[in-house]
Amino acid sequence: MSSVDGGSVSGGFTGGEKKTSWPEVVGLSVEEAKKIILKDMPDADFVILTPGMLKPLDWVSNRVFLVVDTVVQTPTVG
């Protein structure tokens, strides 16, 4: 794997390189991160995880894991 624009790519040197990570979205909101990732991978299927959650072991070529850990609104009963 090599780095292009701060993210890892795969696919060899055939011109079909596909970005496989997006370190530039760390610290952004989920929605902002999704917009940036979708520019590189329009068919991305997002899975939201919290820190410590286990990722599924099966490989899905368009699945992108977003790990978030911030409460953004007051939790309420109801």
C-alpha cells in the first residue's frame, strides 16, 4: 500500500488505485466525513462504530467503518 493525498490506496499500479483510508477526516463530524469519503468512493456503505466495538471479520469492498465517540446532544428518556 502507498499513500496518496494522506490516505492509503490499493489496486497496484494499473491506474485502478482505490483509496482505502481517510486520515484527513479525523476530528470532523460524521456527516462531513461521509461527504469527503463519498467523493472518493461514491458507493460507500457506512457503518458507525464506537471505540472498542468489534468490526465484522468478513470483507465488504464498499463498507467503510466510522468510529465515533462524542455525545453531541443531551441524552433524554422517552
